[in-house]
Amino acid sequence: RSCPVKYRDLPVRSQLAVTVWQIREGRSETPLGGAVLPLFSKKGHLKTGRRKVRLWLGKEADVSEDSSTPGKLGQEESGSLERAERAL
């Protein structure tokens, strides 16, 4: 099934918001974590391929302009994650 919106029609500032939910029978849903990712680069190109995303534990994805849940990993976080992955 295709999306009714075409990439070319999206504003350059479009974002993808992801929240991972914990759902247990008989209990309320709780967010495990969330992140917001820009869909386009600063030059306006659609970002493609795999990406490692920072998930903000216990928070829903915040889509405000100055998001409190940016998905981009910082330099230090990215390096630490790569070292941990190699150790596994």
C-alpha cells in the first residue's frame, strides 16, 4: 500500500517521529522511548539508508521545532556505540 503523500511534496523541515510503547494486558500503555529524525538533509536531499538512532528513555517523540528527543547521536555517543558493537 502506498502513502498518499509524495516525498517531493513534503516540506524540507519534515520529520519522522517514533515512539516505542510498552503494552501489557490490563495495564496502561507507557512509552519506552522516543526520537525524532529529520527526513531531509540541510541541502534538501532525502536521507536514505540505515541510521543509528538515540532513543530517549521514558519519553514520547517530541516534534516541536526545538525537540527534546532528537534522534541524532552525538560524536561521543556514536563512538561509544561503535566500540560496544565491535566488542560484541
